Amino acid sequence: MEGKLSPEVVLTEDLEKGAVTSEKIAAHTIESSEIAAEAVTANQMEKETITESRLADSLKKLIPLAVGRSGEMVLGKITIASAAVTAAGPIIVSAEGGAALGVSVTARKVGESFTVEATSPVSDDRVDWAVYGE
């Protein structure tokens, strides 16, 4: 086997290629400015932390504060009592009766009630409703 190197031999040129040099270290060094630019600040954490009040505020928009089914409308109109009524929170209404007709919320009193009117002034349908938070 003279003159032949075995496969396990490490050559000087391979050692040089794989050696850790100051240039390689400099190219892969993380600078403090990079760390500072990517750091999570206390302000960011405060903005993004889910608190009990933030969760409650989000849920008010997804889960109704109150739901119900009214009695019959009188001449196409009914006022429904609900302490959950807010100044701008959505109120979803639909008519339940013999004829297909539209209904809409025409007035609201915060913390008290809302009024629903049908497209037919003689409707005696009932109203299914849901009140959401702002």
C-alpha cells in the first residue's frame, strides 16, 4: 500500500478549508444593533398581551349579550325590553311568522329597549333577536 492514502486520512488542504478564521467569525457574528432591532420591548408586550378585559371586549363582539323571541308585533311594530342594548352594538333581528317580510331596528334606548318595525304595517309576526356589545 505504499504511495496510497487511506480514505480516513485528513489532508492539510481540508483542514485549512474547515478551519475557523477571524473572517468566518466576523461574517457570522451577531451585532448588538441586530439584537436591539429584533428585541421585544415592554411596550410591544403590553400591546399584545391578552388581558381579561381585552378578552371580554373581543367576546362581546362575537357572543350575544342577550337573545330572545318577542311577542307578536302590533301593526308591524314592537318595542323589546333589553338592558343589554348599547349605543352602537349590533342588534340582529328576523321575523318569524306566516309571510316573508323584512324587519329592522328603528330606535334604541341604551340599557332599556329597542324598537323593531316590519315592512308590512299590519304584520303580527314575532321577532327573533340578538343584542351584541360594541
